[in-house]
Amino acid sequence: DGAIDLRVLVDRTSLEIYANSGYAAMTFAFVPPTLRSKVAVSAEGEGARVLSGRISTLKSIWTHTTKP
């Protein structure tokens, strides 16, 4: 039917995109200009459209405490 399921993971300096449960994958390393940079999703082409989306925030694995 031409539908593509995408999973996009954004971290501080990386972007990972998985299509159709990992059938195709892309990884990008980057340094954003600020920690509050924006990510946009769009669809181009005749009949192309974004059907749905979800944003989830994960907790950091790093502890932010300092040692005495």
C-alpha cells in the first residue's frame, strides 16, 4: 500500500531512523547549535502524508551528582 513505518530516535548528538521495523536504517552524527534544537517531520510527493506521530522523552542513564 506504499505505507512506511518510521521510528526516529534523537539524542544529544545523533539521529537514528529505522524504516519498517529495521528493514532500512540510517544513522547520523551531528552537533546541534543549541540543546533546544527542533526536529521536524514532513512528507513530499504526490499523495504522501504523515498519518500519525508520537513523541516520548526518555530518562537519562547518567547520574547528575558530583562526588565530594
